[in-house]
Amino acid sequence: MLDSQSNETIENKRKNMISRRGFLKRLTVYSCAAAGLSCSISGGAGAKTKSRPNVLFIISDDLCTALGGYRHPQCKTPNLDRLADRGVLFERAYCQFPVCGPSRASIMCGQYPTALGTTSNGKSNFRSRHPNVITLPQHLRNNGYYTARVSKIYHMGVPGDILAGTSGVDDPLSWDETTNIKGPEQYAPGEKEDLCPKVTHQGVDFVKIEADGDDYVHADGMSARKAIGLLGKISKPFFLAAGMVRPHVPLASPKSYFKPYPAQEMKLAHVQEGDLDDVPKAAQSQTNAVKYGMSTEQQRKTLSAYYAAVSYMDAQVGKILDALERNKLQENTIVVFMSDHGYNLGQHSSWQKLSLWEDSVRVPFIISVPRKAGGGVQGKRAGQVVELIDLFPTITELCGLKPPAGLPGISLCPLLKDPNTRAWKEKSAYTISRNNGESLRTSRWRYNVWDQEQAGVELYDHDNDPGEFNNLADDPRYRDVLAELSSKLKKARARASKLNSSKNRSPR
């Protein structure tokens, strides 16, 4: 038993510790204030883990900006729209590779695909080449967060891994808990139609299924139910990653979601006559004539089924957001929604991913930071060019953590506080694709090159040609623009090939 002197000594030490903590806390706040920063998010990197905000990360599959918040004229997404009303919608966010595996590895590692070696779905296992790379959920886990994955976050074959209920190319070091979802996909009972018989690969084929049963028969309904269950049981700060596989093909959704989208009322993308005459052959691999062979009627039905799948996915997101409120977690949970890449829906006669045009590489990206978690503006739009690799440094800053060294992305926190801030330095987005395609997107220009300019060049002026109809690469009036963009792209290529280099961290 301790004597009274020992008890007094312990008590004095405890008071001294409390006094010291208070002093350090005040010092941190004063230092941040002097630097013009907010420290309210977590109390600084030394704050107790329990004071840090939660993170709910929701990622959709093969989703372009066909959302109400992005002013789409037909597709209805009321739940994602209300999330945008609580946060910042990034109008010009770009993926680093317009296909699932490389993009997801890039997002989770905060590195460019070339640095990771993830340049195809078959090379999605970055850990085999870089065993020591630290992922975003791994970093949070190492700092006291409970990390959980539901369904597809890293690459999974859809429909293959969903049919089998397997984990695809997952990363065990990222998670405390994982859940694979097993769903019926193209075998779901209901009214089915194959809309492009020219395609036989089930991961590409536009199969429309007006499915029987309710939301929970299908993968995303199951994912939402599991995520909701986790929200009710996790008692420590968490990073909960919920994957939605729709609108990835097969386009299977309960019948009710098709009702707002009669096929005969679907508006096809405008394609100018001769649109592809000035486009390199390497850029035309996803065109309807080359790959899909769909009739006009089949294209309208594809749009109907795609929008139905988007609305179905949106409804599942809504259920998770409702559960966040029911569990009184909304005021301390950062919510992120994004897609892994964009998707062509007939623009330039092209469909699906892998092209380097705007609709294929631009993604929906929304971040909501509640007041208790440090607060950001609500219902605002950010028009700056950002990249998906910017997510990693953004989340670490919001959680009061120091990011791993050498992340090439830039924290978006200044834009979350003020989308019009002058402190943000303009940057470009660098994206690669197959056929040795590379793209640089600036606030005004899109510059695409194929096989390091040997297989063709494209230049589009978004100030005057947002549809990217007129390739200016052969116009002598833009020779200086081409030279400047070519130089920038070469620098971006060199930067993107380096992994964990501290030189990559400056704004560009």
C-alpha cells in the first residue's frame, strides 16, 4: 500500500502533467492562429486519438459526373446532392488512370500509377513491387484509427469477385476488418437485355437487368447494410471505406429505379459531324464503331440502365448517410464521396473508360467536413483543377496527422475552408492510359499525347471548346501553347515516375 507522501507526490505530478498539457495545447492554438491556420479539427497531431474525427469514405465504380449536383439534365441523385449541400463539390477533379485497378491503388497510396507500377488491372497489386509503401487507411490505422473495408475499395473484378464473394487485389495491411459482398450480378432474376452483342466480356458488356426483388438483393444494398451495422458498433475513431460497384456493368438494378428513365426519352450525347477526323487513331479505341456496335435504340437503353444504376447506388449512399445521423456521428465524421474514374456515355462516339477525354477522366468528388471536425464551408463549389492523389494529404491534415514523406498530392484543406481563396496555387492534373496515352489538364487546356507524341497529339481549349470537338494541335497559332504544355507534361511524367521523393511535394 502507498503511504500518504507517495500519494501526494503522485497527485502533484498529475497536476503538473495537466498544467503542461494545457500549456502545450494553448501554445499550439496560438501558433496556429499566428500562422493563419485552424487547429480546431483535432487539437494538433499530438491530440488524443479519441478526439480525432471519423472518416466515412464512399467510392463508386465507373461513375462519371452524371449527378444532380453536377447539373446533369436527366440523372437524379438526391442523396449525393444533399451531401454536396453539406460540403464542397469539386467541379474539376481528375483521376490518374481511367480504369479501376490503377486508379484505386493510386488513390489509396497517394502516388501516381507509374510510380507504383500499376499500369493495368492486371498490375494492381502494388504491394508486390513496393512492400513498404504506406496506404491512407494503413497510415490512419498506425495512428490509432479503426479501419474497415466493405466491398470494393482496391481492385476487384466486377462481376467476377462479386459473384464469388472474393476480395480481389486487397491490401490486408490497410484494414482491421474486411467484408466481401456476394451478389447475383448478371444472374439476377428479372427482365434482361444484352445491348451490345459485339462485346462478350462480362466486365464490359452492357447488360441491362430490370431486376426482381428489393435493394438488398444486390451488391450495393448489401454493402450499405453492412456499413450501417459498422457505424452502430465501432467505438473509436474510424476510417470506414464503403465500396459501391454500381454503375459498373452489368447494369442490374431493381425495377423501380428504371421508371424515371424511359429509354425513348434519353438524350444522346451531342457528337459533331466529323468529330473524329482530327483525332489520332490511338484515341479511338473506345468508339462505338470500333468496339460496341450499338444501334441508336440500344444506346438509349444503355443510358436508361446506367442512370437507373446511378440512382440505385445513390439510394444506398442515402441509407448510410441516414445511419450516420441516427448514430449521432454526423457532427464528427468527415464524409468523402468519389468515383474511381470517369466514364464516356457516347461523347465522341465513345463509351466506358480508358479514353483521355474529359468525361472519361473527370470524376465526381465531394468532401463534407462538419463543424465539430474542424468545419468547412457548406454547399460550395470549387472550380480549381485537383487530382485524386490529393485525397491522402487532405485526410491526414483533417485528422491532425503528419502525412508520410513524399506524397506528391497537395492538401485540399484551403479549398474546403474557402473555394475562392487566393492562397491556392494553380496546378495541373496528370493522367495516363493505355496505348501509351498521357494527358495534362490545366485550368484552360487539355493536352493529350500518344506514345510520347509519336502516335498523335491533341490540344483542346476548354475556355472556348468545353466539348473538346476541335483539336488545335496542328494549328500553327498554338505553337507556343503546345511547346509550353509539352514541357509541363515532360516534367509531370518525370515527377509521376518517382515514389516517395520529397521533391514531389511542391505545388505545380
